[in-house]
Amino acid sequence: MLVDNHVIETSSSGTRLRAAVKRYRPENGATGSEAGYILVFAHGIGFHKEHWEVTIQRLFVLALSSRIRILEAWAIDAQTHGASAAMNEETIEAPEFNYLIQDYAEACANVYNSLLRPTMREDIHKLVLIGHSAGASAAALSTAFCDHIPFHAMILVEPTVWPADITNVHSPMFIWASKTIPRRRDFWPSKDEARAYLKKRAPWSLWDNRILDIYIGYGTVPYPTKKGVSLACTPRHEAMPFITGDSVVPLTELDKTHKIIPIHLVYGKRNDLFTRKKQDTLQRGRKFASVTRIPGAGHLVVQEAPDKVGDVIFDILRDNAQRCKL
């Protein structure tokens, strides 16, 4: 893949932040003057944009033997995660700082507003926004930061969005995670020792090895005061969404958007962090284009089964293309 780096800014929540963005293009791929898909990816809490790389590579490979053209894919670091965290360190480490889902939603929108809109042709370029977990929540809310809906479709993977009446109904695993994440280990003498430690413990022990390598490579950074590495996303910031309860916020936008563009839901078939009952409340009064459940994976389906996620996304793109003659 060809990869280049970009930076966008957000400020709608009242705090000026920066977000790191990567663009991925297939080698010898189609040019921007041709019709095709442009994909934008948002990650889940505790992860970073590179977690999508295995899935993106899978999509590019599948497209080689298909009439489907994927021109490029963009992936965004949330402002408290990955490379973004380093750029925003002074702001986000202030005791009074609170990260909101609106911040990441605006970043999703600004990939279009700032980077794509100047050159993108909406008549031939089909923009699809794909988010996982909290990234799916941000994707659902992103249209609030656009003057029109620029997306041809959305794919929400394990979205953490539900009505207010079910928000505080938690699974045992969610309760356990909300208590342990703020206290989790955040220092290792080396990246190799971090990998060995995590590989033996859930949830990392369930992950695809390529994703674990990416997590160690991009998700750990040099420790500031002694030799070793710590997490690029600190436990404090990883735990913040468990505290703020932003899961209801995207519903206002989603209630409008699902009537205008196809929105697809993708879940892991194993219900662990969230119950099936809680997931199904999102479908109350809303019509989604499709609902897919991937066998052998749970809420962290992007980490556990990245190729299968790519297969599902590709099937959705192919079905959309057949309907739209892309």
C-alpha cells in the first residue's frame, strides 16, 4: 500500500485539537479521475487508526479480482489516541479536559470538509464512512458537522449507540472493563516485553497476531521519564467514554440519516461487552440496510477477525455498486 500522512483540526466542542490521518492507496490503483469508492475509517476506544490496516489491505486485495474500485482509504486517530495524542498532549493532559464524542465526530466530518471536498467529485466518487465501537458512534454523529450528507453509505461495526432507557443496563464484562481499565498496567521495559505480557491476557490473547503487532508498534510510545514504553492512549483517556456516557448523543443524527443513505450494522456474533438485547435496541423504529453478525468474534471483531470484517465490508460495497451501477 502507498501511505501518506495528514493532519486536520477540530474545535466545535470549544477546544482546539488536532487529529492525525493516514491515506492508504493500492499500488497501481485507479486514478482520482475514475469512478470508485473512497473509504474513511474511525477506530474504537483504546486503539488507533492503524488497527484498520489489515482490513484495508484485505479490501484492496479483494478489489484486484473484482470490478469494484477502491480508490483510497483514510483512517483517523481520535484526538486522545495514537499520533494525535502526542500532538494534543498539553491540552488533553490538563486535569479539566474532557473528551467528547463530538470531537471525534467532527474529525470524521473534517476528513471530507478539509481533505476530500476540494478535489472529490461526488457524482463518481462514493464516500463510505466506517466506524468501530466508539468510532461508529462518531461516524453516526459526523453528519452534524457537514452542510449536507456527503456519504454514500455508512458501515457501523459494533456501534455503541442506544436509547437512554438502556444506557445504564450493563453486562458483567462491561462493568469489569469500566473498573479495570483506569488501573491497567501502563509501563513495560520494552516493546517486546509489552507484547509478551499482553499476548497472555484477554482481550489481547484473542486478537489476530497482525493486529497485536500493530498495537505494540503504534500503540506504545517511549516512556517520558525512564527507559521503557507506555500506552499512547493513557488508561485515563481509554476509560473516559465509560464515564461520559455519550451513547445517546448520535441518535438524533442517526434518526435522520438512516432515512437518506444506506446504513449497515456489523457485529461479532459473540456477545461479550454488550448484550444482544442492548444491541437490538438500536433497531427500534429504525430501518437499516443490513445487519451482519460475524461468527467467532465479539465486540473487538476488528481486532479478532480483521479479514472477516474486510470480507463483510467488501460484500456491502459490491451490493451497493450493483444497485448504483458504480
